[in-house]
Amino acid sequence: MFEKLRKLLPSKESKRQQLAALLMLVGSGLGLLASFVLSIESLTLAKNSHAVLNCDLNAAMSCSTVANHWSAAPLGFPNSFIGMMTLPVMVTIAVALLAGAKFPKWFMWGAQLGAVAGLLFAGWMFYMSYVEIG
């Protein structure tokens, strides 16, 4: 009797996958929000190079100083635009996983590779902001 009931309940593996998808959704959502805000700030700075930005907290944490450094746009456009292009994909994958979608293994490896590449890129930007520039 309990075996039938146990089969209806989510397994530990399923709970772990749901938690991973939820963390992916929250992280990607916050990253997308940050990319959007920083994109607006970079466009404001492009209009007026002397503008005081909302993300300028103090002398130690000044995003306008970082935004004027070469590492803020190594590809010719602000790094935040990369986040605005890639993070919606991660949000979509996370929502699909939470809805119960099953992707092929190669697709999930590609998503994992994209997530790790994004984290490495974010780590490089953090290093440049606080060690090289700040």
C-alpha cells in the first residue's frame, strides 16, 4: 500500500533538481535585473560623461570609474548588454525545468557550460572592478 503512495511523492533526486532550477531562476533573474540597471547607467554615461550615476555609492565603489575603463566594454559594447542577451535564456531554461521539462543531456551540458562561462566572466569583471581599477 505504501509503495504506491511513495511512487506518487517526488524523489530526492527530483527535489534536488527542483532546487537547482529554482536557484538558477533566482540567480539569473537577479543577474538580468542588474544587467538592465547597468545598461541604463552605461547609456546615461554615454550621453553625459560627467553624469552622477545611481550606482556610484562612494569613492571606493564607483561604477562610473569602472564604466570608463577599457574592461567595461572589451567587445565594443558594455558588458551588461551580454547579460541582457544571455540571462533570459537561463531564465527560460530554469522556468522550463521547474515546469517539468526534460532536456537532452547534451543540452544540459551546454547550459552548464554557459553558466560556468558566465560565472567566470563575472569573476573577471569583479576582479577588474575591485583589484585593477578600484
